[in-house]
Amino acid sequence: MSEPIVGSAGFAAEAADVIAELFARTGEGRPRPRLDPTRKIVELLGDPQRACPVIHLTGTNGKSSTSRFIDSILRAHGLRTGVFTSPHLRVFNERIMIDGAPISDEKLVENWYDIKPYVEMVDAELLEAGEVRLTFFETLTALAYASFAEAPVDVAIIEVGMGGEWDSTNVADASVAVFTPIDVDHTATLGGTITEIAATKAGIIKAGSRVVSAHQTSAALAEIERAAQHLGVPVIVEDRAFMLSNDVVAVGGQQISVRGQAGAYDDIFLPAFGDHQGHNAAVAIAVCETFLGDGTVPLNPEVLAQGLGAATSPGRLEIAATQPTILVDAAHNPHGARSLAEAVGRYFDSEHIGLVIGVLDDKDARGILQPLLPLAERVFTTQVDAERARDAEELAAEVQRVDPAQPVDAYDSVDEALTLAREWASAEPGRMLVVAGSVILAGEALLVVDDRGWA
């Protein structure tokens, strides 16, 4: 997918070359269940993952939002932060955030050329052993840790790429291991049951970690607690040690109250839509209590309110445009689609919704469609610019199988689908668009909105 590059005078072209070089490696959609190559490269780099404490997040949904909420709260407390998330939405540099901003092109280029000789050394060893050279995500993980060490940052907030136990980010030993809600996703790689998936994700727990978890199914929580008990580390679970005690719809988001481990925080404005975002914020508060005061010292309510009030979660129930409203969400599995459907019903007063949807081939399209189609007056299927994109016509046929009465049109490009959907929404007052089905689709849609000047 073509994209603008974060500006640093004189470095945009070099940054584009670095990004192309990274993407030439085995893609993040085909991770290798291995840690040794990443361990080797970070060891050669002087173990940058040990340069600061790490807050490590895994889960099926909510990782990026929770990461950003933690980041914003900790920055309000005066800490310099690094955040590693994936994939990106508008620009590649978003994957490595330093002190609340995407890494500059200059630093991206500089840090890449600092680590490149060592990357090539590990590549050569792997190829000689008959293995695949460092993958895109393994290499990017090393680059992120090196960038945070070079900055330097006070704390690194790291989102796993997939799973946990063998994810390349797991070369770090988490100070706080964080679990957002776990559901079924990536079944071909992680397993077909919540128990199997949770067992893999629980691999981020290390001796000396403290564990903070969102509310989980009994099967998922059992695996988290089993891993934690084996290592003798405490588990802090939503609705036991902390809870979202109230949330009220407000202009531009919601007003939440959280009963934390160490204190109560009432009537805090969260500029994000969806009850699930309130729960993500509660988890973020519990993480920050744990990280800053071992769960025994309350956060300053004014500083907390400042941090959450400044938080953003791009591509997560993001109002990308108005007149007509275009709501973009990265929901890409059934759990995320259910959360989106609930949020649209509660936070947006429209009975005339057009759904623009595109999914990847390895996703549960039917499970994503089932909660979203009852919202839709019309559906516009499309396919993203990715190797694993499901054909728009095939997706339209799946829409018809789920709901034979649903009007649906298929379009080959996101630009065409969104443009024609916007024409439909503009034809009558009160219509709005919801864009969902893939993180990649969310990113492409946001770029279309930007390019067309609809924002």
C-alpha cells in the first residue's frame, strides 16, 4: 500500500528505501514460531530490550487502544515512553512511537543503518543453516528495541505481533504483562480453542513480572493463572482487583469511573467511543497503578484525567469525516465486530447505516458479518491492497448467504467503494457509513478520507 512518509527534511526518500527493504522480508502475516533468531540479533546489539522496563501486551482485541491509553497516562506523569504497535494505519513510522509521536524519518534511517550489519550477520547464519533469514517482524522488533534504547525512553510499551510465547517481542522480560480480552483468532497459527490460544499468549509472563488482565473467559483466565502460579507472580484481574464502575455517553466519547487497586477515579472524560474502550481504559489505569506504585499508591486524579483526556486511538471507532459521518474501526474478528455493533447502537443515533467492509482470507468473515449486518441498510464490499485480501465478489456472496435480503455491491478498490458509499450516504440526511473488517482496510480508508479532503 502506498503511503506518505513522516517528514524529516532530506530523509523521506531514504526512509522509503528502508521501509521497502524491511517489507522485502517474509511478511508479518506469516510469522515463524521461533525466538532464537531475535535473541541472537538483540544480543549482538547489546540487548537493547533491557535498557528500560517493558510493559508487554497480548490479547485478541484492544491491545493498541490499551497501549495508547497506558502511554498517555505515563507521559502525563512525566515519563518518556516508547510504544511498539502493529500494523500501522496511515504511515509506517506509527509502529515505533517515541514520546507520543511516530519515529522521525531521520531516526528511522539512522537506527536502521546502525543495526543493519548485525541483521545481515544473523541472516547469513540462518541461511547457512537452511533457515529463513530474519523476517519482517523479527527485524522490525530489533529496530524498535534499538530505537527505544537510543532515544532513550523511560519505559517501553510493547504489543505482541501474534500470540506471545514465540512472538519476537518476547525476548524482553516484562515488568508488567498485560492481557486484553482473549478470543478465537489466528486459529491456523495459535490453535482452534481459547485454551490453546491463551496458553500461547501466557508465554509473555516471566519470573518477576506482575500480571494485569482484562475480564476473561474462565478458559483463558485458567491458562493465565496457571502460567503465573508456576512462576510465582501475582495476577490482577478486572472485576476482582479493579473495575469499570460506571460509564456514561458524552459528547466526543464517554465519562468513566474506575475503581482501581489503590484508589477510585470518578467522572474522567475518555475521548473514545464504545463500552469496550471504557474497559480498556480501566485496564490501562490498573497497569499504571501497578507500574508506578506496585498497585498500592493511587494515581493523582488530575494527572490521570489529563492523560486519558489527551489519549487517542486511531482507527478504533474513529470519526474520520462528517457530513456524512464516516466511522472507521479496525474490527477484524467476531469479538471486535460484536464490540463495534454494540458501540454503534449506543453511541450513534442513526438508523440508516452503510457498511463498507473488507476482510482477509484467513479471517472468519461470517463471524464478522453476523453482528454487523443487522445494522446495515446497504453493504459495500471491497478488498484491500494485500496478498491475503478476500475477493470483494466472494465477500458479497457471503453477505447474501448470511442475509439474503441485504442489498450489497462489490468494488475492487477501497477508494471506489468508499467514494460510492459516500455518495449513497450523502443522498439523504441522517445516513452514515461504518468501515470495518480489517486493520488494513481502516488504514486505507483513512488515507482515502485524507486524500479526498473529506476529514
